[in-house]
Amino acid sequence: MRPKEATRALEALRGAKNQEQKAEDIARASGLPLLPVDNADVAKYVQRLRQGKRLPPVLLIRGRLSDDVPLRIADGYHRLSASYCVDEEAQIVCRIVDVPAYE
């Protein structure tokens, strides 16, 4: 992503509203392999989830199927992996924005 695109994406994510999506749907759309529960950061988030604590939103940039561009996880890959480990159908809080246009 070019610097101007990244700046626009960051601005859009700051202004986006929180919503909930299933962990399995986000994982599938991103095409990324999930991190294992023995990853230190994933394990930390799994513990927080099992204590009933909420995690910060996962920040997502919508892909474009027509161009074969997958969903991008801008922030929260470890949190997504932890949520999936606990319950793959868990509704997780996220913010989703479109890919910013580059001029």
C-alpha cells in the first residue's frame, strides 16, 4: 500500500463504526493462516477472552473480489486468531473500511 493510501485507510478506520463479524468469516476472507494458540500473543488474548474480557476491535480493509484482492487485517491478527481458537463462530468486534482510492 502506498503511503497516501495507508494514510487514507488509517483516517477511514478511525472514523469507522464498530460492528461484529464471525471470526471464521474474517479468517476465510483474509486468506491468512491463523496463528496457533501456543503463539505468546495469541495465548495472552485467549486468556483474556476466557476471563470474560473484551478485546479491542480488529481493523480491516475490505478486499476486492473482482481484482482478487483479499480482506486485509490492518491490526488485530493475533486477536482474530485467539478469538477463533476460543470459538470459530464467535462474533468479534471489528471496523471495516473500503480500500482507499489512490490519486
